[in-house]
Amino acid sequence: MSRTCEVTGAGPGFGNNVPWSKKKTRRRWNVNLQSKRYYLPSEGRHVRLRVSTKGIKIIDRDGVEAVVQRMRAEGRRI
């Protein structure tokens, strides 16, 4: 299972560690993923989503029903 947000699709970023000596080594910046459980009143059940902190803010803003509906319109299973 890759480290991607189920709401925003955000994945890790890649780049270099650059110390004082300028000897570059590869590194990655992981997404701040949280496993959250949300209740869907229309279906009467809970869903568990692996979302980033930005995804949590989007769910708080738009509502879990709208976000799940958008995800299903994209063809993802919930």
C-alpha cells in the first residue's frame, strides 16, 4: 500500500539532502497520513480512510458525504 492520500491523491516528494559539503544524497518527504474513521449517515455505516492532514481539512470543509461521492465519481471503491 503506497503512502498516498485517498482524498487529495498526494504522495511523497523526492529531492536531495544538501549538507555544507554539497555532497547530495537522495531523500523523500512523506505525506502526513492519518487513518481516520468517518460515519456515513446515508449508508448507516463507518468508513476508514487514509487521509493527509490537508484531506482532513477538506472533509471538514465539504463534509464526508460530498467527499465520498466525489471519490466514487472518480471510480474509486469506498
